[in-house]
Amino acid sequence: MAAGLRDLAGPRKGADKGGMEWRDQGILLAVRRHGEDAVIAEVFTPDHGRHAGVVRGGASRRMAPLLQPGAQLDVAWKARLQDHLGGFTVEPLRSRSAQAMSDRMALAGLNAVTALLCFALPEREPHRALYARTESLLDLLDRADLWPLAYLHWELALLDDLGFGLDLSACAVTGATEGLVYVSPRTGRAVTAAGAGGYADRLLSLPPVLLRQGDAPDAEIAQGLRVTGHFLTEHLAPDLGKKPLPEARQRFVDLFARGL
């Protein structure tokens, strides 16, 4: 790493000058042009959450290919005041574009992950466990045999981390821990056939894959994505001001379903 970056960054968890400088490692979520040669980058870091900053020269021929969503970066942020947008100095650590561009499903999955994080995460709020899970998920981009199930578990973790987690440990009506076959679309709790009674047609089907049972066939994963999709759409999105879910998520789900 260049000496200038080290000098700017300071200690990773430091809060020099009233917290107006920090250094962290993170996943690039999105970039957009800013002026002639700069970009505004959004990164997801373990200690500073989803955070934006200006990257000078980020639109240049040298930097633009390195600043692709999913890239792992060493980032240093600096601003005159804490609530300013501030600027990033970035050092690319590794790219994930090769894995993503080699497979349509991987690219769609990467786009779904980064879009959902931009959509759902509050700014500048740490989500360390979700960050670790996201990094592990993106490192599986070239494992088509593992990716769909890992992605489903990641959506469950996203819901849980943001306060909309499903409780599939026992039946909400009877307390039974066996024979769980439904999910309440209102509470996210599991229900048995006996507990459902005459309301079964109003409940969501609970595939064994969500209980981490069985061999997790693709058809069950698709069914699980319908369940998580319900809670993303009907619970998380309204809490964020009724914004529609990113289209990238549905494109990934549709692409996966076409392969069944």
C-alpha cells in the first residue's frame, strides 16, 4: 500500500479529529459518476456499515475497471465534518468481477446482493455479522453448486439482522417442534398442519430447506426464496418507506427459477 494512504488512514478503528477520519476494509456496493473524473462510491464495511464517499479519479481508465461492485477494498475516509460526504482513498485488494462475468447466475446473484444492501442498510450503522456473512457469500460466486443455498441463507440473515427474522423453531399455535409445514405471513413464525386448521390456505408453505433439513433441492430453494421474498416485500420494504425492492433481486430469482 502506498505510504500516502497509510498516512491518511491512521488506525483502523481510530476516530481522529472527532471521528472525521477512519480506515476499514469493505465491499464495493455501487458507484456513480460525480463530475468529470470522480465517482461517489458506496461501500459496506464491518466497522462503519454502508458508507459513501467521493473517489477522485475513480472514473479514470486506470481506476474504473477496479471499482466494480463486489470488489474488496481497503478504504480510508476523510471529511472536514462528520456529517459531510467526505472522500475515499481506496486500495483494491481483490476483484470478484471475473467470477461474476463468467456465469449469468453469478452475475445476477452479485447484483442482487449489492442492490439489496444498498436498499436495506441504514447509512453508517455497523452490521458486523452480516458483513462477515456477505463476504463469505461473495467468495462463493464461482461455486454454482453452493451459491443458491448460500444466497437463501444470506437473505434469512439479512432479514434477521434488520429485525424481521423468521422464527421457525416451534409452532406458533401448538408449540410443537415437529411437523412444521407453514409460515405465518404476518408474524414469520412456523405452524404445523394441526395448528393451521382452516387457515392453511392463508399461510406460506415452509420448505424443509428453511429448517436446514434434507438435501436442499433447487425446487425447495426456489420455494424458500418465495418465503424470504414475501418478508422483504411486505415487512422490510414498508418499514423503509414502501420503496419497491430492487429489480436485481427479482431478476436473480427469475433466472434461478428458469433453471429448475
